[in-house]
Amino acid sequence: MSTTINTARVIEIGSVTAGIAVPDEGGFRFFSSGHPFDALDGRRFRSLKQATAAAHERWQQSSPPEPRSSRPRPNDVPADLLLQVPGPFLLPV
């Protein structure tokens, strides 16, 4: 006799919980856990993989693009910055 465990599965995108997928009539029904995933709330998917892929897609659409660089450009650095950095060249003689 074969038994299937029908339990909800948590879908996470990195450290963000997208929602849960609950077995439902030959597939999975998605329940959102946050605003970025609300468009998927209540939708049925054929597989857990399909539900996870949809959550990843929604997350990418809702996430702001990453900045190209968080470092200041050379023109943005104050000229006296080197005087603020301790080092052997600043030791008293």
C-alpha cells in the first residue's frame, strides 16, 4: 500500500519567504506570504517546480535593479581622504 504525504511546502527566494504551495487536485495551490507575490495568490500550478519558478519570476519583476557600483567615483572622493587614513606615513618622527 502506497501513501502520499500531502503537506504544504514553503517556497523561499533566498532569505525571503514567497509563500506556501499546498497540494490541490493534481497540482499545487499557491498562497502568498507577501506583497511581491500577491499576484500568484490562489493560483494553481501543475508542479511544485512550476510554482517555484513563478515565484522567482515575480521576485525578479518586483526587485529594484542592483546599482552598478556602490563605490564612490574618484571625483567624489575628498582630496584630503588620505590624511584621514592612518598608516605608517602619518606616524610622528
